[in-house]
Amino acid sequence: MIGHSPGPRGWSDRIEETLIALLLGLMTAITFANVVARFMNSNILWALEATVFMFGWLVLLGASYAVKTRSHLGVDAIVNMASPPVRRVLGLISVGACLLFSVLLLKGAYDYWAVFADLPPTSGRWFPTGFEEKFRSQSFYEVDDIPMLPFLGFLEGLINYGDEYEKLPKVVPYLVLPVSMLLLLFRFLQAALAILRGDEDRLVASHEVEDELNEVRAQNGERD
């Protein structure tokens, strides 16, 4: 199965898992700290905004993680009726459409994030044909509540022309947009290679749950 190779897993197999685990831990810790603060008639002003951003990261990173683990929903009634060669062709058509869609998402995600990073967005309506020569930088845009983190001070000279940030610049939380779409494209490329090699014949898992239930029923019948 895609993302479940028998050999040792490399760093690329653990990208989403590590980030998701870290984000869940931080969300839990911040929420718990804010609850305790409220009992003490205080409040962590930036807690809600931080958890909202981290939840957004979870959702976007979860898209590529679901591709890796083959957890996306899919209808394979017709695929199961086809012969193995036809199933492979249908699988390649499906992954080709997903790759095309991922490229479009990556372009849109980068173009949206780039102006916050003082970078030029891409030109071209659908596919990138270069970079825009003139664009309006939005690198000075900040979030509402999260204070500027000291270790990110280098961004002030890098993209904000030396001006200090009072709050966290939007370029930081919005970085997940191009990163998650790049990961999504990477996972679909992995899926395409698996189908080309003949390791898989589809993007989504087949009726694995039904097969497992049948196995359980068979085992129970044998025991009876």
C-alpha cells in the first residue's frame, strides 16, 4: 500500500505525521493553559487565533497524509468489475487528474502566499508562465492577536525593510498553503509511480473494511 512500505521509513514518510502530532500537542497545551488562565480570572489573548491557525494547518496537511495512507473516500464499484490491466489504466487516469488539480492548487496557494513574503506571484491564468514583474507587497500584514516571536526577527530585515513587527506577520501562518499543496503533489506523484510499477491499481483502498468483516465472520463461524 502507498505509504506503508515494508522497509525502514525515510524522513519523507514522516513529514505529515510529525507535523500533525506536533500541532495536536500544541493545540492541546495552549487550550489547556487558556482554560487554567480563565479559572484564575485571566486570559491568553492569542490562544484562540493560534489554535484556529493550527487547526487550518491540520486540515491542509491532512489532505496529503490521507493520500499517503489511501484514506480518501472513493467509489470503486466500476473499477472492481474491470480486469487488472483496465484497472491500472483507470488508476493512471485518476492519478493524472489529481496531479493536474494539485498543480493548479499549488500555483494558487503560492500566488496567495507570495505577496505576504514579498515575493512575486506567478503569471499565467492557469499554469505558471513566469513571475509577475509588478506586484503589491503585503509583507507588512500582521495577524490580529499572536505577538511577534523573537526568533523570527530576521523576517523584519528580510521582507519588511527593517520595520519591526508588533504581531506575527501573516507570511508565517500562511506558509502552510504552498507547503501543504507541494506535499499533496508529492504524494500523488508517489501514487502515480506505484501504479506505474504495478504495486497498486487505484488511488483509494478497495473494500478493505468489508474484507476484514468477512474474515471476522469466517473466524467466528469456524469457532462456532
